Amino acid sequence: MSWASPEDIHLSTSLASYLDKKLLVLLRDGRKLLGTLRSFDQFANAVLEGACERVIVGDLYCDIPLGLYIIRGENVVLIGELDLDKEELPPHMTRVSEAEIKRAQKVEREATDLKGTMRKRMEFLDMD
């Protein structure tokens, strides 16, 4: 027994219901894009107007403006509509400049690389 009619299923699986709405698009490489969906095709290729990339490092974030942005569908992991009535981020998040978020990303990347290097050096201690 199905509760959804065929029309409901068609609308829920199509990007048509998201046209002219503000979306969050998560890409395969982990980037998060925000923008208004203006066009799409059967491969989930999409055009975002007023797009920006939201970069989050710890409690810091920055929205880097991209303008009109074309996304290849094979890179899309998730698309979701943003609720314009709700606050987008928790209150403890701090907006910073693009230069500052790039510095924070570099520090985070270096810390991750150091952790990986240390783990490799310590593998010989694994006595399993």
C-alpha cells in the first residue's frame, strides 16, 4: 500500500520543485555551495545564481562569493532547500574574512598532515 500518488513521487524526485529556491549543494570533494537554483538537466547538472562557497573551520566560517556557477551533476552528493525563516548557522559560529579562513584551512591541513606523519612513524609500536 502506497500513501504517495504518482504525481507526488514525480515531484519529490525532480529538481523542478527547487527551481528559484535557495539551496545548499554538497559536492563530492566536500565543498558546500549555496545559491538559487536557476536551471538543471536530467544529469543533475545545475546552474546556481548568486552562488557562494561556505567554508567552515572549527567555529569560523566564510562565504566566498562565486556568482553564477555551473555544477556538473556527477559531483553532486546532496541537494537541499534552505529554510529562509531559520538561522543558517548556530550562534557560536563567527564570520571571518576570506584571507582569515584560508589561513585557518592551512593550519588545519598542516595539523592533519602532521597527525598522519606521526601515526606512520609510530606504526612499529603496534604489537598486535
